[in-house]
Amino acid sequence: MGPYSPPPGLFRANKRFEVTEFIPVNKIKVPDGRLRLVDEEWAALIGAAMVEIGQKTPVDLVADGDAFLLVAGGHRLRGAQIV
């Protein structure tokens, strides 16, 4: 079996963490004033892990019209963008 090929997006959990839904990366906006900066090296490692085994932990997003705002998961988002 070959390595996992992730789609160009991420999964997020609903409010009760019962169901996840697929959100294309280009629909996710990162708001200004994030608590911590993204470490590109760490994000690249996460992206590589996503290629090998898939995304294990959903990102936290809130709906913003037709898009979504990132609440938590900046390294996972950046990792998905890198790969």
C-alpha cells in the first residue's frame, strides 16, 4: 500500500465533535493576531506526516460566510498548505 495522498483541505469537527467535515484549504482564513507564530519546520513535519498517515486531529474553525476562520490548528493548516 502506497503513502496516503491527502486531499487539498482539512477536516474539522462539529461543535460536539461528533462529525467531521472536509473543508478545502483555500476556504480557511487565518485571522490577524494569532497567539503564536507558525514554525515552518514543524509545519513541514506535520504536512509530511499527513502524507504518510493522514490527518489525525481536526482543526478548529468557525464559519464566516462562505469561508471559515481558523481558531486552532495553525501548524496543521500550514502543513496541509506545504504538501
